[in-house]
Amino acid sequence: MVYVSSLEPNGADNKSSLVMVWGVYRSDSSCFLPLDFENSDQDSQTPFLKRSLSELMLELEFDGKESPFYLSFRLKLVSANDPNGLEMLSHRDTNFCVPVGFTAGHPLPLGLSSGPDGGGSWNFAFFSRNSKSLVLCLYDDSTTNRPALELDLDPYVNRTGDVWHASVDKTWGFVRYGYRCKESTNSEDDEAESIVLDPYARVIEKTISPKFLGSISKNSSFDWGRDVSPNIPLEKLIVYRLNVKDFTQHKSSKLPTNVAGTFSGVAEKVNHLKALGINAVLLEPIFSFSEQKGPYFPFHFFSPTDMYGHESAVNSMKEVVKRLHSEGIEVLLEVVFTHTAESGALQGIDDSSYYYNGKDSKSYLNCNYPVVQQLILESLRYWVTEFHVDGFCFINASSLLRGVHGEQLSRPPLVEAISFDPQLARTKLIADCWDPHDMKMPKEVKFPHWKRWAELNTRYCRDVRNFVRGRGVLSDLATRVCGSGDIFTDGRGPAFSFNYVSRNSGLSLVDLVSFSGPELASEVSWNCGEEGETNKSAVLQTRLKQIRNLLFIQYISVGIPVLNMGDECGVSTNGSPLLESRKPFDWNMLASGFGAQITQFISFMTSVRARRSDVFQRSKFLKPKNIVWYANDQTTPNWEDTASRFLALRIRAESEEETTEPKNNDLFIGFNASDHPEKVTLPTLPEGRSKWRRLVDTSLPFPGFFSVEGQTVVTKDELVVYEMKPYSCTLFETTA
């Protein structure tokens, strides 16, 4: 029904009449289709009838099966004196445009949502500032790769600000959707008009051609039961970083083919995690990513990749979170928001808004631009509310500090917004400045934190590697062992330091002590006397001790130890630091002599950390008065002497109150990175303690190099000089 106020222009005769010249269209407003939807160049003309003295009306009737479509029309006032008529157009000097069978919709929320009419319609909302036209492409359940319906959204009817929107009745049998948009700055080529994926799609599906579309359906229901996050205090975390596919893909995992290499596979191996004492897993990126470049180059931020779930990646991911939570293990995600895959992501939607410098950006996202900031925040909230994840580690975090023009910001809006977002308030936030585009050691950046952000400690990795290979200065090691006060005395504390000695990029733990060619200078490694594989017993023994030393220092350091997948059983890439050189986890290696002793050692060190949480699991730094440092001759260490290779410290147990006796025992820790033995005199026993017992000496043969009960080495009133072998570490504890 169309109503028009009665029009009587000056000088018009009484025989003038008003007609509507109209057509209907779907995907191309320049090509009008008549009522029967057959090809024709003729527009239909329908006269208005007088409804009252002041109003005209007409009625058009269409077959409901033909909707949705647009009715496009103009009005013409004709008379005997002027048969061509006086045309009336919109204020844009164009035809009027009215959607039929669908409504204009709403601009928020972005993405696909149920309409405000009680769920009877789907609302589509899509940001694109520079698109001069946008087509909503709807697909049915047929196998064809062509849209079943294309709706050309009108910039006045279906656009609010920079958001295009439309609402379509759910009774239509559409199952997937995408958009075809053309930016006013683009040339009119096929690429500019290719169908793009909705950045906010919650579920995506791969089509016949190598592209993805959003799914028009609600997420399948999932029974979370009584799932509750373990909510482990930051200082008590023991983290294990893993790649979902590589963790169980190897046939040695003995999992069914539809489980191996998936989220479900991770859940099946929870006992291994518990045996190591792990209470948090850090999953390498699981967002849908480019198969050519790998998980660190995502093309979508709301959906887990279907590579990790054979039936439903969404429900499989939820299952593993639920299972790990039930075992007291938190789930942290590595996330990449600073760059995307070079195709199939946000390219072609609004490049000048999403990316730096448009198409020449090398896919670097303009993270602090408002629309990108909103996208990232919505993604984080979604993973917390929908998948119950416990925290995020932000890869290439230094790029989050860049402004919209590439300038460095001291107070970046995105980082600040994440810090204070109420839905993210209970999550762990970790900044990792490693850049997948640059495979070298991560950059050191002063990261603004608002007392919320922890950091993957690059300085820790470098300084510990340097000391163990016999270089560096003692002050660097002491700083790292005590919680990296040079970084975290800014209101945070040592629990914000995530300490690692190896990671998925760069050399594995075994390779750090097996390769040190000139091309690996940035890895700060040492081959222990011979490059690569060797049969020399002396070299192999040194390598084994160095692996023990690296792990020992990592687990007695104040802060959060991060163990990398495969290091517990000696996974090697033969000296290649490249991500693509990594191999799947070989579960048979756990039964090897190396695998058995290292896994047991890690489990032991985890138990020591838990038992002595007063020292190793702290939210505050150790009090200086409770630490005594020693050189090999019991004097003060030469902190900045590059030739010094020995350091020891005594940690006096802290009392809860200054007037009470300590409830715990003192500790004595020694580090000898030299190639000759060092003799150290154990300190005198404190009041109420009768002996020192040795818990760890990394130079001793397995299984004697660590012991739960400990080996008594000195009793009261004795003065014992203990010889530390070359390349070794020791741990002693007093006992009553």
C-alpha cells in the first residue's frame, strides 16, 4: 500500500493524474525486473486512486515466494497538456527504494544476531566506511557455490553511520552468508567485488571454493554442567605451552584417527599434564588460520579452526576446557590480533580502517583504530563467555602500542580498554612481544600494564641461557632468579614474570645445548663442544647436565615457569629455529632414559615449588634481608665481572611476624657455570635446625641427582665444604 498526499501543482488542469513508475530488483539496482521477474526493459506503471480529498493511494500485490526484494519507483504527474509528465524523485534525485520481504534492520550488534522481534528474524550488521555499495549474499543448503539470493543494500535504507544492516525473516531456508562490497577507492575488478567473510561470524563454514562463509545458525547447545574456572592465583601457575595438532597427531599417541591432533586429543592426555605438575596450558593460536602460513596468521577471530575438531570444533574446544577445568587446569590462549593472513581475512572490507596504509600494510592491523579495537574486545569477551577460557597471551604485543598512524603510544586505548573491561576482569593477561614476521629473540618493550598485564620475560630467557653457557654477568642471573625486579617493581610483583628458557619459536631445549653455529647467534646457545649429533660421552654428559641446569634455574626462579611442549622428552628440530621445522610430539620418547629422568625431575621441581611456595610462589619480592649472596670463597660476588662463573645464595625462611620463629627451613642454592669444580662452604645452621640436606645436584647420575627425602650432608656444629662439579647446580635445605 502506497499513500501520497494529493498533489495539485500550480496551473495543473483537473485531468492530471499521478502514476507510479516502478520495478523490482535484488542484486543490481540498475537493472529493474517487472512483476513476473522475466527479463524486460519495460517499467510497470500503475495509477493512483483517490482515497479522500487530500490523499491518493495504490495497492501492489506480489507473490510471497518472490520476496525478499526491493521495490524501486518514481512518481509521475501526467496530464493531457503534459503527457510526458512531471517526475518526482527522492532528495537524492534517484528513485525511491523500499525493501519488500525484509526490513532495514539495526546497526548493533555487529555480525549476525536474532532480531528484536522475539527471534523471528536474523539481523545482519556489517561495518564498512568506504564501501559505496554492499550486497548481502545468502546461500541455501544446495551444493552450488553461488548465492541463492543477493540483496543490494541501499545506503539510505540499510545504512546507519558506517554500518550496513538488514533483517531477514528466519522462515527463509538460508544457511550461510557473506558480503560483496566495493570500496570507493578500489578499482572495479573482480577482487574488489569478491565475497568476504563477516568478521563477527560466530560459526564459519568452508565452501566448495577455497573460501569461508558465516553460518546462519545459533551455536549448538552445550552442557557446561557445573564447570567453574580453577581461578588459580597468578603466582601459583605452572604453565605448559602446546600446539593442539602436534601434541597428539603422532601415531605414538595411540589415539583414534578422529581424535589424534584435535582438541579431544588434548583432553585424552590430561594425565601427562598432571604428572608434570601442570595447572595451566597455553594453547598456541587456535583461531581459524591460513593453512599456508600457520596458526600465527589468523583470518578470523571468533571461531576455532575446524582442523582441530573433526565434527564440531566449537563443541570439541568446549569439551577440552570443561575437562581440564575438572582436573584443576586452566586454559590460556595465545592470540594474534596485530596481523592477519594475507588473504581471506579483513582485506576488501575496509582496508583503510582495518589495516595500516591500506593494501600495502603487509596485513598489519590498525589495532587502536576504533572499529578494530571494538572487534578485538568483542572477540576476547566471546572466548571468555562462550568458551570459558581463563586468559590470553598476546603475540607481538609491542604492536598493540602503535597509534592509528603507526606512532608509539604511552597509553594505548586498546590495552587500557582490555585492562579495565569488566568481562575480562578475572582473566590472565600476558604480553608476548615475539613477532612471527621476525623470528629473532622478542623485542624488549616497556609495556603499559595498569597492574593487570603479565609479560613473557625475554630478558629472563636471554640471561639464563647466557649464564648457563658460561657468559654474562652474575648480577643478571641474580636479578632473574629473584623475580626480575628491574621490570616488575613497577607495582606488579614477580608473579607477573612468565619465565621461559625455550619456546615454540627458536631452538628446543635439547637443541640449545647441541647447536651454536654462527647463524644461531641470536639463540644464545652452546653446543657443549661439538655441533649437532655426537657419540662422545663427555659432550653428551655435559649436554645432559646443561638441560638439567636450565630446568632447575627455571623452576627455582621466582615467577611463573613456562615449559614448552616436547622439552620434557628431548624433542629436536636438528638445530632449526623455524616454526615449520617443529615435529609432532613423539610419545614413545617419554619411555626413553632421557624422557623418564627429565619428566620425573620436572615433576619433582614442581612439587618443591608447591611445598616451598613461601619462596618460589610469591606475589611479592623476597626481602633483601633474607637473602645472602656468596662467591666461591664466601665473599661478596663480583657482580659485573664477566669472568665470574659461580654464584650461591642462602634464602632465610621468612616468619609471618617479626617476633615469631620461621615455620619453614632455610635454602641454599649454588650455580657453577665454569668448566672446573668449585668448593663452597655451606652456611652455619640456624637456631632450631640440625642439618643440611641435599635435594638436587645436577652433576650426579640419575636417579640420584634429585631426591624427595634428601641426602644429609652436614649435621649441627659441623663445617662442610661441598664440591660442585663443572656445569652443575645444587639445592640444599635445612631440617630439624
